[in-house]
Amino acid sequence: MGQRRGGGRNSIARDVAKLLSDLDEAQREAANRIASITGSGRSYAEHDLNMRDGPLPYGFDDSEYLGQNGGRMDRDLPWYQDTFNFTRDTLIGIPEAGWEFVKDLGVFMAFQGADKRGVAWKGLYRLSENVLVFAGAH
């Protein structure tokens, strides 16, 4: 049964990696078309570690995304380990988010200088976005 669930997860991970790769390809094509229309001379290609000159690197292929999204799953964790991991991550994440809020609020009130207010706005926006997602208001 664990193999089936792991296989299902692997199938989903492959599909997500393929979608991300396809999105990158569509964005590269659009950017290249815009560059040709505007005459900017820029061109974009799939990211490659050997790229030095020429096209600007943008996006990755399926295998890169699959590796970034946890890679291949050989077995499914038991429900109690999943529950423990979720609980642990939540108990760690909520205080971290709260502390980030307090720090950003201090920056927003210019305790650390007025030039850092933009960072504070961004942090407060991210926190409110996460709270809305967590609360289920999409």
C-alpha cells in the first residue's frame, strides 16, 4: 500500500515538474518574442550551468524541478510520522512568523531607520497573505 501511495506522489511530482518546465518554456518564448518586437537584442534560453555569453538563462527542465520538489519518493511515511512532522513544523513556524511580524512592525515604526520601511511592508503583506491562506480565505 505504501508503494502505491509513493508511486502516486511520484506521479504528481513528475506532473508538477513538467508543468513548471512548460511554464518556463512559455515565458521564455514570450520574452524572446517581446525582445524581437522591441529590438532589445536579448534572448532567453533554458538554464544551463555552462552558459557564459549569449542567451540569458531562464527556467529549468523537468529533472531540475523534480529534484527541487523532494525528488523521488521510495516509500510513504506512516500517518503518525506525517502528523508529527506537520505538528512540529507548525509549532516551529507560528512563533517564527510571529517574531517576523514583531520585527517588521518595529521596522515599520522606523525603530531601525526609515529606509527599511519597504522591507517591513513586504513582510507584513506576506504575513497577512499567509494568515488568509491558513484561514481558508482564498
